[in-house]
Amino acid sequence: MTEAVLDASALLALLRAEPGREVVQKVLAASAIASVNLAEVISHFARHGSAERDIRAVLDPLPISRVPFDDALAYAAGMLIPMTRPAGLSLGDRACLALAQHLGVKALTADRAWQSIANTVGISIEIIR
């Protein structure tokens, strides 16, 4: 059963041993991530010179449910724009929120800008640090 959806920043905090990683570690086996957010994590490592095989070696064993970003999630993420624009949330941020909304679970992020929209979007948000 899924307990939380991870934003790219939350997964990166775990992988890079940053503050907040312990929060992510506690729910890792019961977490999900949207394919858009997984692409953000992959992009981070590729941007820093990691080869695909090395990135796969780190990410593939993780016990995270990977959820394709389908039409339903695309519409849900798009419809969040009026509520999230004031906080400057990106498409990736909205993809994470849309998945959390769809699954009825909390979204974990390291992005403090999400605090300003927590009450507006009606989705449980946990800032990990």
C-alpha cells in the first residue's frame, strides 16, 4: 500500500544523504514516484556526468512504485496551475502533487515553496527539512 509520493527533491535528499533523508527512508518501501519526477532525478545525475548504467544501478533496486504520467495525471497536474502558480511550482512539482491527489496520500518534498500552497490544493504535503 502506498503511503507517500516522492518529489524529485525528496528522492535526491535520500540518494545524496542530505538533511531530510531519514523522513524519506521511513516511507521508501511504501512510496511512489511519477515518471516525470523520476526523469528529474535521472537528469540530475546525467547533468553531473553519470552514465545511464550507473544511474540505473542506483535507482532500479529502490523499492519505489513507478507510476507512468498518463492523460489523467496530465490533466490533474495542469488543473493545479491556478493554485500553484503563486508559489512558482514547476510541471514536475505539479506531477508529484497530482499523483499524491490521485492516490490519496501525502507528497514529500524538500521544496519549502510548497508550504505556501498546502492549504490551497487540498493535498497533504510534508516538507522533509
